[in-house]
Amino acid sequence: SMASYSPIHNLSSAGGHYQFENLRPVPIGSVNPYRTRMCILCRIVRVNLPVSYDRAGEDKWCYSVHAIDSSGEIRIIIWEPDLFDRAIFQVGQVYLIGEPTVRFADMRHNKLSNEYELSLTPERSYVCPISETQLKTWSQITIPTFRMVFDPLETLPTKTEDTFFDGIGLLISVGALTWKKLVNGEVTGHRIIEIWDATGTCTIILWSSLAEICADWKIHSDILAFHNLRVCAFKDDNGSIALTTTTSTQHQLNPECKEATLIRHQAESIWNDLKDRSDDQDSLMPMQLSHE
């Protein structure tokens, strides 16, 4: 129920029922060994395969997951997987994870940008999947759908074809929706958009459902974040490298992150400067944001 939950999948709460309204999740970026009896609210973005290790001459197993919130990412290790069904964690699902043990990250196995990692044990930790409705209990907390680490758009020319690129920018143009016939005979939506940050602009080719839903996006207002855009051979009208969506591409509209805030401030500063210098305000925004 919304008011309380019981531990699931053999994870004991070490304290009975918890009230949602009494819980204050700690941002992942603030996790440290000096915090006790804490919980985090996070989205699982990766579930790793189990690995074996030797413990007092006895073979043991564990597995790990990668979790994110708007403040950072962290590795979570689950010990004694015979007690923990790996189906506990589903990629993309938000969870409330409580009473973890915090320790310094083992950099031999942990490549995430966090000096700490968490471990869960059956005698004290608890895990609870959180629905979108329950998320509203923590209205001040934003859980992104993917890790928010972006390359400046000016770095795009250094990328090689068929590699992946994570970018964020202000939407400055949206092309017309067209329909393309693929080699397998399927007909799918196709649209070209352009985004801007203070370092440059880039062209993105949208396919399928993304090409259709972007009709609702607002030019010069919406910030778009993309994960796993593919660098393609296609050149835009300026001869610059373009990006294209794939089946693994994820996007987020108006994410709450420092990069989005910075881009919005930079765009507003440019716009205000232009208003002071010109009366033709309607035509300035797209032209200047593409070339500033």
C-alpha cells in the first residue's frame, strides 16, 4: 500500500513496517560511511552477472547493480544471492533501498564515478519497488531515466562514425515529419531536429515514435537530453557530423540537472543581450543561437 510496505524477496526490514512519509531518502551524491540507518531512492540502470569469490575457503556468490538518481550513480552489491532472487531488480524500475552498508569502492570492479559503494545483506537491508504514484510522496526528488553525463556539442567532430554520443541542448529547430521505407519494407517516421548548447549546435535524426511525439516539443523552450545517440555518416546542411537515434537511444525532456540549468541561463543571457541590440526579436533567437 501507499502508507507502508513489507520487505520482499527475503530482505528483512530489521524493524518491521516503515511509513513512507517518515522516510527521508539520502541523495546518492551524499552517501558516505558516516551516515547510519539511511535509505536511498534510485533507478536501476544495470544488473550485472553473478561472480564467485572465496570466503574462508568456501565458494560464495554475489552480484551487483548500478543505480542512479539526479545527484549521481553508485554500485550496489548483493551478497548471498541464494537468498536474493536477481529478479528483485529490474532495469528502469525505481526502488527504495534501506539499511545498506556503505564502504569505499573497490576500484578493481567498480568503474563508476563514486568513491563509495553499497552492499545489501539479508539480515538488515530492505528493498521496495516504487510506483510512479508513490514517487509523488517525494515530490522534491527527481529520478532520471539514465545517467546524466554529457559531452559538449563542440566535441562531436572528434567522434568517429558508429560510436555513441550523450548530448543535451536547447531545441532550436524541428523539421517536418516524413515517412521512410526501411530495407525490411517497414515504413517508419523520420524527422530532423537541431539542439544548441553554448559550445555549438548539432543535427539529430529522429526515427519511429520519437519522430512523431517531438511535434509537441517547444522550440527555444524545451531542453532535450539524449543517451546513446549514434554518430552517423550523414552530414547536415553545414557539412557537420549528425547524430541519429537507435533502438537503444533514451531521451528526457526538460531534465532537472545542472547542465540543463546552465544551458537555459546561457540562452536567456544571449536572448536578453539580443533584445537590447535589435527590434527584430522574432527572428533573432534561432539565428544567433546557431552561431554564437
